[in-house]
Amino acid sequence: MIAANPIELAVGNMVRRVLHIIREEDVSLTSSAIPGVSVESDDDESDSKSSYSAAAIAAANRSALRAPSLHNLLESIPDPVKTPEAPAASVGDSDSKSRSGDRNSVSWKLKHNVIEGITELLQDLDDYHTHVAEQALEHIHQNEVILTLGRSRSLLKFLLEAKKKRSFQVVVAEGAPRYQGHTLAKELAEKGLQTTVITDSAVFAMISRVNMVIIGAHAVMANGGVLAPVGMHMVALAARRHAVPFVVLAGVHKLCPQYPHKPYTLLNDMKSPAEVVEFGELSECFAAGTGDHTTYVVNPTFDYIPPDLVSIFITDTGGHNPSYVYRLIAEYYSPEDYFLQ
């Protein structure tokens, strides 16, 4: 899936999140079980305590020495060898005991905890728009002017949540050549929010009247840089020139542990030039008889915004400075999974 669309960084982020959940649960269960291996006591209660067999210790050592993988982490570890008891009364009793033993095994607990962790992750993904929007009143105040470019679902819910208790104006740059700003402006106007649409070239002229710039992000890199729809870098430069706060809305699932290396080429998607100019209009730009191009049309999808142009990130876990992104990445991803093979 990652190879099919390398630009969609959220796919790799979800793979890393799931691997991190598995590693955390494996470490927590191992750390709680392995210390009991060498514990010996002369008390009468020591006879009832379970101890791991040599096969269990060998399996744990093999799992630790081998390269990390999903299969190794979820591999079954033999159950503790318990004190022999009286023979079973019947076959039914032995079957029920075996089923209960399976439920108490380390492998079953690991799988159960991993499923719970993944369920919580899915719930966070479903609710992240709501969690981001809940912080709107902390950042948008009465009679302010907000500038944005393009369209984002997080941005739409963020502005509509602030509208419930604040009166403010939104200036939307149209976001050529896809003009998603027109869609956002229509949606805001239908909800009764005062909205003004401007061309992208008018951003610098309007930025001095703006109190804050709020945008959505495609991805947030490990250094705090942002991948956003094309045209955002221009808006960020204008905001810094006029000392206007530049706020980025992004869920934690968009945090990517990779650093931007040539983001304008390696982390970009070049769309068809027909969105910028019709092919028929360029017919005269070809050298007669040779087929050589004399005009090239570039239509990138994303812009890269350096971290020094970003004022704050608003995520579903709260607001964070760009310099704190590395700490969030260390919390949600394992270092072994930064580069997926």
C-alpha cells in the first residue's frame, strides 16, 4: 500500500502505530512475566506460584534475538508449568481447564491487548475532527478575521465550532488551479458565516488585515515542517512578513517520523498541466517538425512549509509547538519502525 501511493504518508504512519502498539504490549507482558522466572522462596505460598520452564525462557530469548516482526511478537509462549494436581475427574473438566488455560496464556493476553489498542486507535481516528474542533474557542476570538486557503474537513469543523459562540469573518483564498476554496466558502456561507473569497495573488495585500491564518495539513514531518496544498508556502511567508500567527490543524495520525529530503520532488505529486492551461493553447509552443518543448507547465499538488514559519500545531491531543513534534513522534512510534522495509 505504501509503494502504491508513496505520497499518502498517513498509510505508513498507521502501519507504524499498529507495530508500536504490538511492541508496547509485548514489552509490558514480558517485563511482568520474566522477573518471576528466578524468584525462589521457602514459604508455603511458593508452591502455588507458577514458574516458567526452560522451553519458555528459550522461546523468549529466541524472540528477543531474532529480527522484530509481527509473527515473532505474537508467537505463542509456553504456559507456566504449574504444580501437578490430582487427576481430572472427567474429560469435560479437562477441556474446560484447557480452555481457561488458553485464556490465561501470555499469547492470548497479548493478542487481546493488541486488539484493544487497535480499537482505541480506530476510535481516535473517527473522533479526531471533533477533538480538534473543541479547541476552536481557545484560538478564535470575537470580531477577528481569519485567512485560509483551499479546503479541509478539520478546518471546516473548526470554524463552525467557533461560530457557535463567536462572531468573526473568514477570508478564503480560492486555491488555484483546483479551486477548493470555492467549495469551502460555499459551505461556510450556507452555515451563516461571513465569508470573502479572494484570488491567491491577493493574499499578500489582505494579510495585513488578518488576525490569524488557519490551514489544514496533508502531513507533518519529523522536523516540524508541513506538507500542505500548493500555495500555502506563499501564505506562510506573507504571514511571517506581517507577524500574523500561522496555525496548522493536523491529527496525530499525520505525524510522520521521516525528515523532508527534497520535499518538492520526492514528497510531491505532479498533476496534469491541463489543470493550469489547455493543451490546445500550447500547440504553438512546440518547435515545428522537431517535437521539442519550448514551454514546460508544472502543476505540483503540495507545498512544503518549513517549521520556522509555523506558529503552533493544533492536534487532537492539544496544541504543540513545532519544536515539540519530535517528542510526539517518540511517543507514538517505535524507532525500529521509522524506516519500513
